[in-house]
Amino acid sequence: MSKSLARVVAELEAAGLNARPIEMAAETRTAQQAAVAAGCLLDQIAKSIIFRGEVTGRAILFITAGGNQVDADRASALAGEALGKADAALIRDQTGFAIGGVAPVGHLTPIRTFMDPRLQDFDVVYAAAGTPRHIFPIAPADLIRISGAQVADFVQRSGEVEP
């Protein structure tokens, strides 16, 4: 078991959850790939999107439904600072995960986290478990609890187009 996957498993167990990661036959780097592999709706995939705080230099996590996109202005307002693109080195250094397998829990350092309310529309959602081939099922309320996420509106509204 990889170190990344082991951290996620340890965090789930420490939280008293029976959510076991599932190894997929194919990569689940994208929300669409994960939804097909899990046999669920696209919005049941809890995407972990990392931005870099322009003032603090810290990674900030936005957990969003698979079909939604983060609105940079709304996300920046929530974070209280301008947000920029997080590069692979920052993501690896602060979360311990590689792009394509960033889990919403099990980070190397504490990370501010926000969650898309759309995920609460489901009994179960699926999140990356630290590798491009592993996901885990979890109730949205449990995901909020163990990630420390603040539920907030930070996604593009229907019909809006990214600049």
C-alpha cells in the first residue's frame, strides 16, 4: 500500500469510519473517469481542487461536486485572499499527494477546506484516496466532519462561462 493511500486509510479509521478505499481497474484522475468506474452520477464525485493563497502561499482545498467548476472570484472571497494556481510541488509538499490523486483527508499539513453544498444532495459521494486508482465512498456529513470543511457556495452558477 502506498504511503498516500495508507494516510487516507489511517484517517478514515481514526474517525471511526468503515469507508474502505476501492481500487479501480482504470485510472480515476478525472471526475468523469471516477464516476464511470464507481458507477455513480458525475456529481457524486467529490473533486479535490487545490489553489494557492497569493498572500499566505498556503494550499487551500475546495471539495466540489464532479460536474461543478470552482468560481475563482467566489473562492477568493471565501478564502479572504486572491487565489492562484497551485503547482505540483506545492500540492505535493503541503498535502503529500500527487495531482490526480489528491484526497480530501490525510494531508501532511492542516489545510483550510471548503465544500460544495451540492455534495450534500447525495447519501454517498466518492473521493480520491491518495492515488490515481483509488477512491472511497463516504457520507457527505462524514466528509465535512473529518475534513473540517466549511460548506459554502463557491461554484459557477448554471449558464455562467469561465472567463
